[in-house]
Amino acid sequence: MADAKMIAIGSITTFDVKLRDVEKESASYKELVDSVAGEGIINAIAVIPTSEHAGFEYILIDGLHRLNAAADAGLEEIPAVIKDGAMTKSQVLVAQLVANSHKIETKPAQMAAQLMRISQQNPLLTKMELAGMCHRSEAFVDQYLKLNAIEDAGILQAIDDGDIKVSNAHMLAALAKVAPEELETYKQDAITLPPSEFVPKMEARIKEIKSNKVKGRGKTEAQFQVIPRPRPPKILKDLFSQPEAAMKLVEGAETIEEAVQRLLAWLVRCDTASVEEARGKFDAEKASRASARDEKSVDKAKAQYEKAAKIYQELKAQEDARASEEEEEAE
């Protein structure tokens, strides 16, 4: 903290957009406030001077949680490193991203939104330049930017909470570009299925949608497809140690070629039993989605009926009031 100095908390402001909001009701934040109240701020925040914000001397670059915790702990001053030279809003956004990109609490959707803000601030910025500014690879920037295709707040929250793995999130983003209305349909799969199952499933669905579009059919209900998926290594290891189990898989084969084909089909879950199991699961999910749609339709119709009934009652009340006034005037 050699380059840090104590500055008044009241002299610091922040930009209107931030990489992460402060979740003051979270246990971790309350622990931070208690720690600051007892021990003060250990790591200095970073600020830059400003003359464009009335009543403030500095703009925060890094340390939003520490700044808020210090204020909530009742401190009047906080140690800060004051960066030399003016910085544009775009440069501050980059500085925030670099400072937070390696922290565990920085969440995927937040990272994606910040990258998008930087891009919007610099319309002519190339992906390579953006990656260089953030000290990340082009592949990293590309994958996270794609998450911005998802607009569903519930899905974005599930991604940030870790309920949806990043690999599955990328596939949802790809689906959002061709059929955003199907995101809700596959949200639960994205949560429950491992990437090894969800990714090929989504790739097949996206390919199907694009194919139908080329053929002029528009989007159709997803059809069952046999998607080869290798069995887990543990199962293969158990099979290798139990030759008799492998022999049962090829019982009835009349030739070596047929036996090999059966075994290979089993290894990638394309054997008859596995296919029927997958088909049963697919049909059950399809029926569940249809039921959900029916319930939604019923709820929508009920809401429309209640709205119409309310309007009717209001009109009737107005008509009764007018009739009553006319009767009073006649008397």
C-alpha cells in the first residue's frame, strides 16, 4: 500500500454501469463489512481524479465492494491508489474487467455484459484488440460475447449461480440466435445434463432448425434423433475387467463383424436398449412440454376471460349509473 493515500469516502463516485452489483444481503458481504469494521481496509481501492462530476473528486476503478463495506462500517476515509492521467469511460470499463477477471466471484453473464459495454464504447474495436486490452485470448472473448445473445434474466441468473455450466450456456446462446423462444424449453436440460450430453443434443437441434429453414419449413417441433455419446470411462473400465459382461453384449451374434458392431454400438449408446431408453425419455419430455403449453394456454384464456368479465362489469356499472341518473332527472 506504499502508493496509497487516505481519501474521503464521500469524495468518490462510480460510473452508472458496473461490472458487478453489490449484493448487500449476501452472507459474504456482511462478513466483509464486519471485517472492515474490525480491521479496516487491507487492500487499497483504485480511483482516478475527475472534474466532471459535481461534488466528487474521484471516480472508482476497482474496489466497489470494499468501498461500500467501508461506508456501511461507518468509515469516513479509505486507502486508495490514485491513478495518474485521465481515463475515458471505456478505459475504466476495461480496467474493471482486468482487475476482476481472475476473481472467482466474477460471474459469466457479468463478464459477458462488461465485454459488450466495452465493444459498444469502441465500435471500431476488433476482437483481437479487445482480447489484448483485457489480457485474454480471442477465444475467451468470443465465447463470452456470445452469451449476450441470451436475454432471459432467469437463464442468465442460472448461469451466474453456476446451475448452468458455461459449456451448456454457450449452446443456449447459439440456440438463442436461431430460436430464442425455445430457450425455456431446454433450460432444465441445460441445468441437469452434463455438457457431454447437452452439447450434442443442442447441436442436433440447431442443425435441425437451420435445415428446416433452408427447406422453407420454418421451425418445427424437435424430432427424436439417435446421437452417439460415449459411455463414461468408469463403465468402460468395469467392462474391461469383466470379460463375461462384454460377452453378454454380443450374445447371438453370428459373425465376428456383427459382434464388433454390437459392441461398438453399445459403447456409444446406439444399441437397441439404449436407443429405446433415450426415445422414452424424449417422449416423456415432449409430453411434459406439451402439458406445460396446454396449462399456459388455459391460464392465458382464463386471464383473458377475467379481463373481459372485468371490462363488462365496469361497462355495466357505468350503464346502470347513467340509467339511474336519467331516472332521477325524469322524476
